Amino acid sequence: MDTPSRDTGLIVLKWLVNVLTATMTVGIVALVWLMATRLPQPLPPLPDSIALPEGETATAFTRGRGFVAVVTAGDEILIYDPTGAELRRRIPLSDPETRP
């Protein structure tokens, strides 16, 4: 009785599939680990209100670590503390002499 010979192409294919499976498993574990350890921590809550200077209108708002910024219609950025209570700095966006 003759034993059937194993096709070397199928053996190589089997090993390639096994290596691909192992690589994908390691990749998924690495992605989950990176997402769990590297995602930023939540920022503090937004302030309930921000007291803008008299006559200013807010056109944009952003929050960073340790500050809250408001862009006004008067082409100015107002930097507040994280609670929105204390105005830290005023940054003009354009030269006051060139404004229309």
C-alpha cells in the first residue's frame, strides 16, 4: 500500500496561514493595549458661563489643558483659566490700525 505523498505547496500554505493568524492576533492585542494606555484622560468639565468684556461677542470657543479660549467678533482671542472666571490674556488677531 502506497502512502500518499504530502504536497509541499499545501504545507507551505498552512504555515503561511498560521503565521498570518499569529501576526494578526499580536497586532490586535497591541492595538487594544495602545488604546487603553495612550488615550488622553478626560478634560475637566466645561465652565457654566464665561463673562466676556463689555461689548464683545463670542464667535468661537476652544478648550485646552489648563485654559479656555474665546475668539471674539472684534478679532481678539481671550484666554481664561479652566473655570472661565479669570481673564488671563488678550491676544489681538490683527493689527488695530489695519482693521476696517
